[in-house]
Amino acid sequence: MRKGQWGILVSLILILAVACAGASTAQSPQGQNTVVRVRRGTLEVTVSGSGNLQPHTLVNLAFTQSGVVRKVYVGVGDAVKAGQVLAELDTRDLELQLQNARINLEIARIRLAQAQATARARPADLAAAQAALANAQASLEALKAGPDPRDREIARLNYEVAKNALWQAQLSRDKTAGSPTASSVDLELAQARVGQAELQAEISRLQYEKAQSGPTEQQLKAAEAALAQARANLTRLQVQDPSLDLELAQYQVQQAEIAVRQLELRLEQARLVAPIDGVVTAVNLVEGSPAPAGTPAITLGDLNRLEVVVNLPEVDVAQVAPGQEAVIIPEATPDTRLKGKVVSVAPIGTQVQGVVNFPVTIALEENAPSVRAGMTVQVQITVARRENALLVPRRALITRGGQTFVTVMRGDQTETLPVRIGMRGDTMAEVLEGLQEGDVVVVTTAQAGASGTRVPGPGFFGPGIFR
């Protein structure tokens, strides 16, 4: 059979096989070539990686102080709300310390009130001290100056009056004693008046003598002592600064308030409180035993928001950006497809054995009952998408001298045509020039293989995804 006739026969057999079987490719009887019809569709370019699902938020809670665990309120698997008490230590000693600190705070506040009262009374105290000093000074000077002449004259006149009164009393007594009609009672009354007049005369005499004499040494010393005391009181008030005492009292109140607050914080820290809504994933506490040191006491996870971190090589991570869509496939249930989205790309890579990888975080946007934190998953990130693109398998592309060609079936003949290619996926490529929808291109079987480019939507070979 001639070469041309053999080619026609092969083409007819391939076309009939495709039309009848609805397969995605068709092979010649010898299994050497595959033909594919050029079609339009959506081209997605993906990069892949694997990792383990983990909660978006994982909180390790631990006591910040030592103590004995009094109560544990939750167990592994319990759902908790933010603000819920999970466990607490024995705080009886702390409660007594807090009570004592509050008493000290009240004492400090009383001292502050006293200091404030002293500061308010200082002007009046200064004025009183100055007046006392002036009085003491005047008293001392009066003693040193001696008796006042007028006081001496008054004392002399009082003495004269008292003597005259005595003489009159004596005359009246003598008259009563010489009267034959006077009774014994009248005589006794007259004698009593004489005694009273004598006493008053003696008092006036002593006062007159005192007025004539100067101050005694004892009086001078007493006056000098009073003056010194008044001066010392005024100096003490002038030297003292009540504002300093007031400031000190204010600081003492603040110090006592801090002590109370510290103990209140220690009491708060003696309880583990859930900071988020979540599920208890670990409990490392035993009631009646000391709280663990250096290890989390309780671990909480937000299992409603799972994510996975995959390490991508630098050649792939250059195409990845936050917001890109992803498909997450659990290894335990490979038929499960979950939607995801890239939330972050690490700005700095990590080098392991000479290979640089960049951690990329993908958030799970939907959950399935069979999917749990810790599971290993495969991730496919869509880094590019072209709608209504003219698609051809990359295995049909032939590169020669920097130019790209494809082999096209023209009836019973094959023809090699130059083409211009746009976006390239792992399995499919976008044709910008050189081909039309419906053209049949030839792909050699030796070029066939698997890849990760997805081409969703209906095509010449029926609905589905080409790989």
C-alpha cells in the first residue's frame, strides 16, 4: 500500500474511533499517533503542594504562676465560648493577701486626708503662732520694764482706802463695846467687821509692795521660756512644707493601690479563661496536683477555620499571590474537593539542602464532616485563568529554531503549520494565531503523559477536565 493511502486509512480509523467511543483521544491501529480537535474552553494553570490542615487559631494556655489546681471545668473535645473559665488554682492565700492590701490602702487614704487637712489649716496655724510669739515678747518686755507708775499709784490708793476702812471698823467696834445697850451679838458683829477690814488692808498692803518691787527671777525665766517656745513653734511651721507631706501621702496611696491591683491580677491569672470560641484539643491538668510549668495547661483550637501551609519552590511561588483560588484534596478522601483561597505568601524563603521553599498559607473556605485538623491534603492553586481560549495540547507543539509548529490533519493529509502560543499550562496551551476552532492536530504517543493543567468545560471529546 502506498504511503498516501495508508495515511488516509489511518485518519479514517481514528475519526471513526473518536466519534463512536467519545474518548478524549484517538490512537491509530499501530498506536503511534493521537489526534485532538482544537476547541475553545477555560484554561487554568495551577501549582501544587501538600501539607497538613491546622486551625487558623491555636491557643496554648498556661498559668503564669505556680499553684495547686483546684478545679478543671473542661475536657478534650468540649466546645467553649470566649470568656468561659476553663480551670483555676487554689487562691485562698492570695485572697487573704488581697484583703490585707485593701486595709493598707484604706490606711494610706486616711493619712492622705490628714495631710490634706494639715495643708488647709497651715495659714491659720501660722497666724496663731505669730500672735503667740508677739504676746510672749510683749510679756517679757513688760516684766523687764518694771511696774507701771500708774499701777503703783492705784495700789497705794487702794491701800489707803483699806486702812481708812479698818479705822472706821475699829471705831464702830469701840463704840458698840462702850454702849450699855449693845448686846453680845452686836459686839461680835462689830469685831468681825474689824477682822475683815484688817484682812483687806493687809491684801492691799501686799499689792502695794508688789507694785513697788520689780519682777522676780522666776517670773523672768518663765517669760523667757514662753517666748522661746512661741518662737520655736513659729519656726517649725515656717520650715515645714505641707505640700511635701501631701505629696508623700499621695504616693503612698498610689503604692497601696498598685499592691491591690497586683494581687487582683494574680487572682485573675489564677484562672484560665478562653480567649476565643473554640474546641479544647488538649488538657494537661490534674485536680489537686501542681500546675505544669513550661508546658501548656490547656490548648484551644478554632476548628471552624482550617488552613494549610504548603512549601512551594521559588519557581512556582513567583506565580502565587493572596486571593488566588485553590482546590484542597484530603489524602484520606481523595474524591473530596474543597474550595480554598491563598491568604498569605511568606516574604522570606527557607533553604533546606540547597533548595529554597516559600511557605504559602491557604484557608479552607468550606468544611466537610470527614475533614479534620491534622489531615494531610494536596493543594492545587490556580495561578492563571483564560476564558474562551483556543486550546491545543502542549504535546502537539513542535519547536524548531525558536519557532513553534503543530501538525494538522487536512483531509487525508498532514500539514505542519507555524503557530503563536499565548498562556501555557502543564497540558494545554493557548493558540493566538495559526489555528482555528475545529482543527485536528496530531500528537505523538511518545509525548503523552500526566500533568496538572485543568481545562474545565465541554469540548470535542465530551464534558470533563483534560489533564
